Amino acid sequence: MTQLPVPVHVGSEPPESWDDVEARQREFGEDASPWLQEKRRPAVARADLDWGALGFEPRWVGFDTADCVAALQPSTFAGQGADEFDRFRLGAESRAEIALVISPIGDSDPDDQRRNVFEQHDDSVYLGRTNSSISSRPLGKGAGVRAAAGLVGADSQLALRMLTCNPPPLWRSLSLHGMTAYQVSSRRQIHHPSQGTLVSIVETDLGEPVVAAWVSPDGAERRYVVPAETPWPLLLQWLLEQALPELVPDAMRRARRQLATDQALMTRRERSARTALTELETDYAARRRELEHELGEAETAASAVRDGLLFDSGKQLADMVRSVLEWAGVAVADLDDQLGGTKNADLLCSYGGHSRLVEVKSASGNAPERAYDDLIRHLREWESLSGRTPVDGGALVLNHQRRAAPHARSAKPYGRPEFLAAQTEPVVTTLDLFQAWREEDADAIRQMLFGTLNPPVPGPEQPANGIESADLKRGWFRRP
């Protein structure tokens, strides 16, 4: 049986009209009238949107819409689609069908910088006869969203498609409002409370709807409000495959499509394949949300170390180096805290029965040689401290060229041959330290400071994790 295209009302002029508008905009350029310059083709009227392949026949502004089964981005403004939208609703009412509407919301034009500074909302959808409107307020980038609880059928499938949309749209919180009108005869304002119900489909972690269905008080209209960036092919596929068969089934019968989607007429194989596909899509969406949550937690945990090692200086840098060394199993004491000031190196590090003084320095430009000289001086002075812990030497941890992007920094901080020949202690860049940390290579981090050591053997005075107590956490600096 030949399937017929499903007629839908589209609240826009046809693509050919927009082709003419854009041709005149190019022709006149800056000399075009303000009205012409401000005209923008809506996404629903894109020339490359293949309505026939998607199973629909669009009825634009100026077409008859009485037999349409859904309205897409309808207008309530006279001369811009209001009459066509009214005929669509009258047609649905005459057939005792739900008036199914899809309304994108939000300003999706990145070039439009005009904003009312007194308004928190970027767009609104007027609901016509009910004296109500739905407003949208943009959320920050990366806002967490989820499917609302208790969704079934077409609403559940819409949530699934929206959550897996790539790239994701700009999420906006939605709210239902009444309207205030001025009555000329009594010279007073009359407030009309909001009517109908806003049913959340996709919402934020705070329960704010970002995709919702508005149901009119009499249940005759069901309007889906979605972000303006939502691709129309996604919405049209959902409309044909889920929304119309569930909400306007007679429309599918008229288009001779009901036989393939009617559960009562499906074969066992069709039912099995459709169920498996639904389960696969549901599992994919759930797994995707889990992985996105896991990625968010990993990025949060890594950002502090990444930013600290690569761009910090002073005490903040020393604290970050300490945290990475401790992660690698090195016991660390903060000498500034122990000695009551910057009287020697920054850290005393111990592992496998060996201890080293660690000096932590930063430089906005090239590495200064005096940073290494400070380490050598601290090693000499360490010998004269009373009650000191014996050390095998020291190491310089250096965050050089920290104002440059990490990939643009020199791999070796020092290059003068005579200086390199005189070095006796290791110099470690924070970039090298970060590379080992991000690969979770604790052994590489320990080798940067101590060289190759045999793993420490647990004993009665050494914990099994290989970290010496070494007086680092209790009175290691024995004063006379």
C-alpha cells in the first residue's frame, strides 16, 4: 500500500520566499531597509530539509492547514501565520484529535547582541487563547540535565533523543507565566493567572524543566517546547515514529502508515526488533549519562593538579608538588612549616630509606641558574642544622616558562654546557612531573628524585605501603 506524506503546518514562509529575501539582502547590502536587514530564515525553512524523505508534507504560511496533524513553530501574529494556526486547531477540534504543536524557544542567533538588561529571559512562547506564555532563561555551559522521572511512551523517547543530541543544545530553564493587561475603561491593570500545565520532560539537577510539554486546560492542545538549537530532523523523526502514533493515531491511518506501527498488527519479529531497539536506546542514554558524570568528576579532580603544576608559583606550587609526591608514595615534610619560615629548602622527601631536600621554584621566563644555586646552598646549610635527618642530596623542581602554553616550553630548563657539566643534583620540571602523574606512573616520579631504588622492605618500623615514617610526621627535626 502506498504511504502518503503526513501534512503539517509550518509557521513560516516557504523556502523559496527566504531565497528571495536573502538574494535581496546580498544585492542591497548596507543600503537595504532595516526591515530587510533584520529578516532571518528560521531553521525550519532551510532549503536542505528534505520533508518528503522524512515523511511529511509542509503547509507553509499562506497554505490551507485544516487537515494538518501537527503545527511546527506556529505564529500568533496576524499576517504571519495566525490564521493558518487557527485553522489547524479548528481542524483538529473537528476530528476530536489533540492539537499537537512543537515550539522551539530561545534566541539561537549568535550575531544578535540586542538584549534587554532588565530581562532575565531570552525568549518566550505566547500560548494564545489562554493569556499565558512560556519563558526561557539560558543556563550556563555544561549544565547537567536528566530525563524527568516517570516518563513513558513518546515523552520518554523525546527525552532520550534530546539527551543524546550531538552537539547538545543550549539548555534553558522554562517557566509558565500568566499575563497582565491594561483595561482602558477602568484604567487599571488586570492580571490573568497562568493556565494549563507544564510537564517536565528533560530537567536540570534542580528540577527546572528545559524540555517540556504544555497541556491546555481542556487537554485539546499539547505543545512541546524545545531548545531553539534542536535539529528539525530529530524532531520530525520523533514526531513520525513516536508522537503521532501515540497521540494522533488516526493521522497515521489516514497516511496509510498505521499498519507498520500498530502493536496489535505487528508480527513477532517486528515486536521483538522494536523492543530490542528501544532497550538499546535506553541503555545507551543511561550509559552515556554515567560516562558524562564520570568524565566531569575526573576533570574536576585533574584540573587542580594540572593547573597547579603547570601555572602556579610560590607556596601554591610547593603544595601541589607535595601532593603529587605523596600520591607517588613519597613521605614529605614541609620544611617551611617545620622550621617556621623559609630558612632552607621547601620539602624533605623520603622513600626506601633515602631522603632528599627538594627546592621548588618557578619562573615566568627561562629558568634562572640561581634557582639551582639556592638548592646547593641549602644542602650546605643543612649539614650545620642541629638534629637534622641525614640526606643523600637534593633535587630542584622547576616550573619554568610558566606563562607559556605547556607544549611551547623548552623540554630542558638549562642549556649552558658549563652549567650542565657542573650539576650534581637532579633538576625536574613540573611538566615532566605532570606527565608522569597523568599516566599514573608513580615509579617514574620517584625515579626523578631518587633514581632507581630497590622497593623498600616492610619491617617492624616501616608500614607495609613502603612509606617510611622517618620522623617526618612526628618530631623529625629534633631540637637540642
